[in-house]
Amino acid sequence: MMRQTILRTSFLALALLLTACSSGPQPQPQTFQEPAFTTERIVPEGFEPPSGVYDPWEGMNKRIYNFNYHFDQKVFLPVVRGYNFILPGFARTGVHNFFNNFRDVRTMVNSILQAAPKKFFQSTGRVLVNSTVGLLGLVDVATKLDFPRPQEDFGQTLGRWGVGQGPYLVIPFMGPSNLRDGAGLLPDFYVQSLIRDEVFSDSLQIPVMLLDSIDTRANVPFRYYETGSTFEYQVVRWLYSTKRQLDVAK
């Protein structure tokens, strides 16, 4: 009871702070890190756009990609700037560690479904250490102790059992995916919701999900249309599809 009271109070205060950023003084513009995707890093001289990804819905996907760009510029990034302005670095690190602890539970479940005992024990060890010594995951003690951190989701689980990626898909508000990984979001979301139900009251469910989304975006350095490439859509499509192939194969 005491733990839930502390958690509810902490996240309610954080939710109020995030709400205040929209009505309080405008934060000063912040300089973000150099984008991870730049022409020099991923587009070699003489590059031709990759064409090996199955994308029968390309027209629709490009429209959603453009929609995501405008949403990112006008909504998501301003919220992230407000979040960075309000919370000091150590608090943002704690929030990120907390949600990573949730994701390690997702890895535990998918490791069982993949019949991958090594990954299961690695992720279980992380959750046990960080949930206890790490104060419910706010401190990433497991990484300091050199615990490996496998990352598995249900899309990878389907891939491990032979399900192909299927058509490429851009999901509104979220970004690149494919039919297999998009379907895999539902079981993963269900697992996450079970954890939230155990920790947070109903009134905190939506604020916690919003905070999770803000934390995720704050830790992704990619910025739309800053690759310097005319073929950014194709580049992102190829990079995502290739990465997911590697994720399944590892």
C-alpha cells in the first residue's frame, strides 16, 4: 500500500508538471544532439535507393510518413523540449530506467515464447536486481553490474518461428513497421498493461502511457528530413527492414 501511494503521488506530480509546461512560460529552444541518420553516415557516394523491401502500400505509407513528420514537428518535439526543460537530467534518466525495466519484463515473456532460456535468465536477473536494489527500476543497477540486456518483442518471436515480415507498414504516430511487427504490438501492449495494472491505479494509466511515449521519443535522436537524402523514405524503410532481420537472427 505504501509503495503504491508513493508511486501514485510521484507520477501525479510529474503529470501536473508536464501539463504546466503547456500553459507556463515558453521554454528556451534547446539544441538537440546531432541526428543519428546523416548523409555521411548512411548514404555513401553513388547510392541508389534500395528496392528490395515489399511495399505494396507505398502511397499510403508515404502519406502517413509525412503526417508523422508534421505531428513530430508540431506536437511531439515541442512536448519533448518542455519535458527536457522541466525535468533535470537525473530525473529523466530515472524515468527512462523505470520504463526500460517494464520492457525487460516484455523480453522475459517473449524469451519464454521463443524457447530462449539464456535471454530469459538474463532479462529475469535484470528485472529482479533493478526492481529491488534499483528502487523499482529507477536506478539501472543491472547495467552497472554488467548484466547483458537482450531486447525481444512479439514481432521477433513470430519471426523466430518462421513468420515473415510481410508488407512494409508505416504506423501513424509511431513510424516504420511491417505487418508482422504491427500485429506483434498488440500482445506486447497487453503484457505492458498487465504490469501497469499491478503498479498504478486506473486514474494514472493514461498519464503513465503518455510519459512512456515522451520518454521514448526523447531518447530517439532521429529527426525527419534531416538525412540530407532525397530518398529518405526508402532509406528508412531499408534500414528498418534490415534491422528487424538482424533482430530476429541474433
